[in-house]
Amino acid sequence: MISFLLAYITITLFAMLFLGIYGVATRSNLIKKIIMLNIANDAINMLFILIGYRMVFPVFPPVYEKHITFREFLEKSVDPLPQALVLTAVVIGMAMNILLTTYAIQFYRLHGTVDARDIAEVMRGDDE
Amino acid sequence: MKRDILVAVSLLVAFLFIAYAVTVKNVLGLGGAELRPLGEFYLSNAFAHEGLTSHSPEVVTAIVWNYRGFDTLFETFVFFLAIMGALSVLRLTDEQEKLVRELEATMPHRQMDLIVRATTKLVVIMIIAISASIALHGHLTPGGGFQGGSAMAVAALLLFAAFSKFTLERKGLTLKHTISAYAVGLALILATVLAPVFLYNGKVLEINLLPGEMGLFNLDVGEYLAVAFGFLTVFLVLGIPEWVFKVVLRGELND
Amino acid sequence: MIELHLLILVIVVSFGFVFSYLAMKEHDLLKALALSSVQSTFFALGFYILAAPDIVLAYLAIAVGAYTALVILAISKTERYEVGE
């Protein structure tokens, strides 16, 4: 039962990741590309946290409290390292979003389009 | 259309391969009940009284600021660079800023009705209190500078929506002030990082040499200020209406 | 009892997948953004079930608050509708 549920969760997360990549590859609007990129990012983050999860029942977050002994804490707490990595990834993802949206806005101001097919034409027009 | 199908088929093949590897071969090691050795080291040493310790019961913060301190420091600078990149794309000179302010003053001054404004005031006070609690207790409980700072940015966004950007700027929340507060936050982080070198002859980022929990607390406060006002700076610049920007750009072309 | 946690995760991940599929199919960008924020809310619940309180605090404020506002501003300054094939 547990392995079946875990397999379902993992496969759905990978499907979401590939859905996001498919969206980035095939949608032509730049803002839509940013939205789909974030969906792929979320799926990867969730997968990382899932790797750190443990199959013990009263599972604790990695915060030491006084009313549990240290041995019990070691036996029941989840792995803290993926959480630290994902915290970094969330921050970097937001920084990336800020940069990408400002570039898209500035491109629209200068050329009047955020469509990837039109952007190719605009660039070709600039060369000539 | 043909290209879409090609993309879909190649992604599907990759997906099937990965699904086989993850479920049948279990390459990610999911479903185990035991800890990995590195996780066990962090869990057992974060709050020990001697040895490699950071004196923090919150293991994630301990990893983020003590065991992987350089990573987090440069991550803060990556965030800084992203915001500076955004501001340099949407740049305004001093004269242009003056022109923007004149043009915005001619706009009709719109805000939402009384009920929304009164509720927003209450909610914003609550969000600011919670964000301060998240940030200032960040080294003891779940949370930290980044989480508190982004909650604070949400409070400012609520104010943007209910009142207008113009009201906030008249109250003193201008671009200059937010950038200065951002710089203060970054300076606090740098000072805390460099303090062990000058005070205790340690190395950069050895913040467990500082007395008590001061190192982690200072880093939390610095990150709180930096993230909250970094977001606010970007939203203040992006909040300028589009027609104002068009006038400014046209002026730039005519020069 | 661990099955209960995993069942909640199954629901979270399924809804996340459905809403992200709807977001991909939507041509109105504001609606697509709203659908992807619903997916973010489900994922925040998932992070809580996975015992990661730090991530929940960061992720809720970022993905439902700041990111949504940023993209709404971007849509209001560019085009609202995605042009199809």
C-alpha cells in the first residue's frame, strides 16, 4: 500500500515536471512561459522534500523541542538537508521571476509584442 | 503543430523511462524509514553543547546560515543582483523621475471604498506583527529572515491594492527610502559576517563565536529588511502606470 | 497511520496536476494565473504534510502573494490574451 501510494505521488510529480517543460516549449506567450516554468519548479521542489521524508508514524519537523528526548528526536525527525536546499531554490526562483517579468515588460514597451513567433520577426527586422 | 507532437513524444519517452527507474528500480531511495548519514550529522550536531555546533534548535536555519553559510550569503547577493538588474532595465534618471511625479499628480486619485480600507488597515497590522514574529524568532522556531520579509511584502501589496501607490508615496514610502532600507539590511548582513574576523580573529562567517544567539539573530534581521524592501522597490517601480512610462520614453527618443 | 499522510499527499498532487493542466490549456492569462495559484495553495498543504514548516512559510508568501502580484502587474502592462495557433 505504502509503496503504491509513493509510486503514484512520484509519477504524478514527474508528470507535472514534464507538463511544465512541455508548456515552456510549445506556448508562445512569454508570460505563459513564465507561469509554466514555475509549475515545473514547484514539482521539482516537492520531489526534493519528498526524498527527505521518512516512513515513521509520528513524524516531527526538524525543530528540537524540550518535551521530546534527543534519541526520540533522531528516530522520528525528517531529514533537514533537502529542506535547506529547497529554501534556497525558492528564493532563487523568485529572483528569476522578477528578472524575467521585467525583461518581458521592457520588451513589450520597445517592440509591442510578447509573442515568441513575432519576436523572431522583430529580431530579423533589426538585423537588416 | 508537427513540432508540438515531436516535443510531446520525446517528453513522453523520457517520462516513461524516469517513471520506470523511480518506481521499479527505486533510484531515489524513497520509502525508507532510516536517516541518511549527512542528515543524522546535522540533526545531532545542530544543538549540541560542544563540538561543531550552531546553538540553534531549528536545524534548517542552522544549516542555512551556519553549515552552508557561504551558499546563503551569495544567494542573498543573487537576489540583490536580480533586483538591481530589474531596476536597471526599468531605469529612470532624476529628471525623468520628476516628470513621472508631475504626471502622476495629474491623475485622478482613486482608492477603494471605506469598508475595504478599514478592513485592510486591520489586516495589514496583523500581517506586519506576524511577519516580525516569524523573522525575529527565526533562529528558534520555524521561519527566518526570508520568510518574514516576504510576508511583509504581501502586507505592502495589500496597501497598494486598497489605497493607491500615490497615497503611500505621500506618506513617505518613496523609491529612495526603500532602496536605503534595502542597503541597511545588506550592510547589517555584511557586518555580522565580517565581525568574527575583527573581533575574535576567526574566519569569515564563523558566527558561533559571537556571544549567545546574536549571530543568527542579526542575520535574520538583516535578511528581513533586505527582502521586504527589495520586493517593495520592485513593486514601486512596476506600479508606475504604463502611459506615464510611454511619455517618458518618447521624451528620451526626442532628445 | 502513515498511509493517511500519503493519501492526503495523493489528493494534493492530483489536484496540483489537474490545475496545472487547466492552466496550460487556458488562453486567458489572468485565469491561467489564478489556476496556477490554486495549484500553489495545494502544494503549500503538501509541504505542511511533509513536515517542512520553513518551506510552508516561505512558499505561501512567495507563490500565492508576491509572485501572483508580480505576474498580474506584468499582464496588465502587456497583453491579456494568448494568441493561439
